[in-house]
Amino acid sequence: MTKVPRSTTQTQAFSDRLTRFFFMHFGSFVAVFVYFYLCGQARYAVSGVRSALLVGLLVMSGYTLLAYRWNELKQFDFGLLVLFALGTVGTYAGIDSVLLLFQHYSPALVSITLGLVALIPLMFGRETFTYYFARRQTPRWQWQLPSFSTINRMMTGYWALIFFAAAGFALWSPYDWRFTALYPNLVIFGLGIPASLWLPPLYLKLFPPALPQTVEPMIMGMPYTFNRKAASDAQATIQFHVSGAEVGNYYLQIAQGKCESFEGIAPTADLAVYTPDTVWLRIARGELDGTLAFQEGLYRVEGDLSLLVKLGVWFPSRR
């Protein structure tokens, strides 16, 4: 077997991160940038707006196909594609009202489109645009948590308000660059983007989530209940081999007052726990005493038994 050089692997990883960043944060708006540049060059003359809409539609169509090929297609792409399609068809069909809208209210139309993309799925109970971003920034096990859906819907509602606020600025003074560009972008970049850092934690603090109903998020979420002070400077690797309806292998690495969780089998483990899924769920919820369950043979362990006792101190039961 040929070993791949580490530098090649690092280069590929960097390339993948760059590609993902492009699709997540920039790609959808290339057509928008091109459209506004062409409109500005033509001073929003009739022929210039019509031509810019067609070019925008072509660029957006090309990007949509590219995003589909890379499995990075998102709801914003469909929304902006529809916006350019309607504008192109309307202006080339000679519908004056459509042409006037794009001549005078293009910035507002873009923000309204984004707001509708956020609001419509939310109103009809469908998956919202935030799921695309959340799934690319959170571990897979967190997707199973009830709070994952709740937080996504909350963030979608917040973003809908941001987009409509940006549209409101542009509608208020459609010929003032401060209202069409500066203020909307201040709202988006100042109030919108940073919200992912403070709004979900605030929500979880105000409304503590219910305990997971499945064993994977229960084990993978153990670092969130890790008692640093109790663990002190302990170092340990704890492996879980789960049987039952939800078969899986997970392990915890504890070192320097930190705890991390991983899927799979650790290279070496200080303690290995072999447990049915239902048994460990009951122990984690505090419904079953871990020591008593071990004595009754409901699960078994291999390795350093002293760590089994410490688990209850390092990870208090979540009720």
C-alpha cells in the first residue's frame, strides 16, 4: 500500500476547507455581485438592468449546477435563482412594473428574497435554510437531539427578521447607498452572523434541553457534563462498546482538565465498558445506580476498575 505524504494530506484538507467556505459563505452571492456591478456600470438604464439580469441568471444557473455536483446546494441558491429568473422573464417580456422594481429596488428585492427563503419553510414546518449550515458546523450526533431542530428554527426566525430589516432600510431610501448597502450590511454582519455564537448558548441556558433519548448523543455529550475540578489532572481513555438496538463504539479522552468524545475504537483504552444501550441510558439519567448495575451483571468492564468509580464523580447523572 502506497503511503500518502503528510503534506499532500494537509494540502487536500486545506483545499476541502476552502471549497466548503466558498460554498457556505460566498458562492451563492457571486451572481448578486455581478448583477449589481453591471447595473452600476450601466447606471441602471433599462437595457443595462435587462442585460444584468440575464447575466445574473446565467451565473446563478452555473453556480447552482456546480453546487449540486458538490452536494452543497442550499435554499438560498433556489431563492436567488428564482429572483433572477423572474426578473429576466419579466423585463424581456416588456412588463414595465418588473423593470421598474429592479431599476429602483434591487437591493430590497435581494433582501426580501432571502427573508422569504427563511420564512416560508419555517411557516410550513419544513426544513429551514439553517440546517445546511448547522450540519456542516456541528457533530453528527448532535443532529439527533431535539434541541437541534428547535435551535435551527429559532435561528431561522431571527435571520428572517434580519433580512426583512435589511430590506426595510433599502425600501426606506432606495437611492441612498447608506440605506441600500451600509446599514443592511451592518445589520447582517453586526447582528446576524455573530448570533450563532451567543444565541444558541443563551437559549440553552434559559431553556435547558431534555435528556437525549438515544445512547449515541448521551455518550458523545458526556464532555458537556464533565466536572473539571473533580477530574483535576487525571488522564484516561474510556472506551464504550454499546450493544442492543443502537450498536456503536465511542470513547472519551480525558487529559489536562479537558474531556473530548470520539466515535470509533481508541488505539488503547484504560477502561472498556461493554453495555447494552438501554442500561447505559438509565445510568446516565440517574434511573439506575451504576455500581449496582455492574454488580448485577447488567454490563461488564475491562481495565482499570478504579476509573469506573470515578465516572460517577467526573460525570454527574443528568436528570
